[in-house]
Amino acid sequence: MSTSSATGADAPGTPVLSFSPVILPVPGRPVDLQVRVSLPATGTGLPVLLLSHGHGPSNNLSSLNGYAPLANFWAAHGFVVVQPTHLTSRTLTHLVADAPGAPDFWRSRAEDMTHVLDRLDVIERTVPRLAGRIDHAKVAVAGHSLGGFTAALLLGAGITDPDTGDVVHLAEPRIKAGVLLAAPGRGGEVFNGPMAKQWPIIGAVDFSTMTTPALVVAGDKDDSRHFTDMGPDWHADPYALAPGPKTLLTLFGAEHGLGGIAGYDAAETTDENPARVTALAGLVAAYLRGRLTPGDGSWTTACQALATAAAPVGRVESK
């Protein structure tokens, strides 16, 4: 049963409930896993959308307290949005600086999402007015920047463990679709910026095994010179180098913040554009509805509207 037909949660202005922190003890993790859960006030059969934060300069945007422009929109449009605070968060630096896996915690970030899915029953019991409203068969993941790197691993991308040289796969089969927002691209010779040596794990990803359907979102002004001289096309690599089915949404004029998705009025957003953020959130919701609910025409309708718009926010291509 689709969320829209069953619940009416797609209606603009649907009230959103947000609850945090939900505390999930995880054996061996240096601190408990804390998550924020946002959901529409009404509706049943709701899909779950895991949202992985990036690694920006702010303290709280890179935590369960960030990405409100996306989390609130998606919850109002019928998703249960679950946001963990990964160990890379600046809010935890003083607690985990010497913990195994620091400072990038690449394995832990992906494992956080698996722990969330393992404990969905606990989350349902803890969050008021959530019990019995989730469709456990409909799970997706979205991530921005370093969160896109995490999403890629969950969608099937391999990664070479820098400590052992082994290729590691952390794919989560319960995740049926994903969205990579301004995610890092390939390694190799093009991974040549001044930050590449400090973050070698970013260039260790192999997208050739990322088989789960995904929407890759890239800004055509997102030039990450600190990692590569390849230009904005680097952020399209998860689309170009992964097998289908994949879709690429290129946002016109967007830089790494994609208009300001990490937080309302965030000072470090160099391309603040609330209209772009709203358009992006709507396109992501439509894509995921189309992927999670067979027969749902939301994505087709959204693409047609984008293609015929007088001033489109971007372009779409698929394979």
C-alpha cells in the first residue's frame, strides 16, 4: 500500500513529529548510538529513510541535529527519517579521538545504519506515536558528502581497508534504494588534492559493486579542489562508475551545500538557495517513492515537470 494513497501524508503542511535522542547501546562502540527520528503526525505503512550526515565545520550540523531542511520535508511527505550521530561528529571528538577507527570511522559509520535497522523494534517502542506505522520492507538511505560515502558502502560499494589491504563489503540488503548527495568520487590518479593524503579512505572506494538502485545528486559548481582537480564531474562518479539501475540529478548552480541542505541559515553554505533545497527534497522523495512502491508514478511525474520547466533546477539522466 503506498504511503500517499493510504495516509495522505504527502499533503503540503503535514505536521511533523521529531523525537531525540533515542539511545541505542552498541557493544564495543565507544559511546552509545544516538538517533533522531522524524515522522509525519498521521499515516501508516511508512517507509524508513536513514540519513547519514557529513563532516562539515559546524559542531551540531554533523550530528542528529543537522539536515533539518531535508529531514522535516521528507517526514512531512510520508517518511520516517532516522538520523544517527556518527562517531565522526564534532560533538563527539573529545570522547572518541583515541578510539579505534579514528578519525574517519568509515566502518563504524556504515555499521551505525545496520544497528538502527536491527533495533527498529526498539525505536518503534520508544518514539511516541510510531508503533505499528512502519513498513519494514521499505527502507532507503540518503547521505551528504561523507554521508554519501557511507551510503555508497551500504548500497554495495567495496572499500580497501587501509590497515589490511583487504576489500571490505558492508552492503545492507534491507536497504532497497539510496540517494548520494554530493558524494566523493573515484580514487587513483585524480585523487590528488591537498587533503587526499589526510583522507586516503575517501579514494579507496570501488563503485563497480554498488548494485542497489540509487539517485546520485551532484552540483555543477561543486569543485572539490581539496580532493581532486577533476572538477564537479568527480561527484558524478558514483553514477558513472556503478552499474545500473542508477540515476544522476545534476543541480544547476549548486555547490557542495546543494543550496543549504545541512541546516537552516547555515553560515558555511556558500550557495544558499531555499528554493533549490525544496526542489531537491521533493525530487528525492519522488525518486524513493517510485523505487520503494511498485507502480508509483511520482518519479515519472517529477521528471516530466523538471524537463518542461521554464527554469529547471537541474537535469536528469539514467542508466
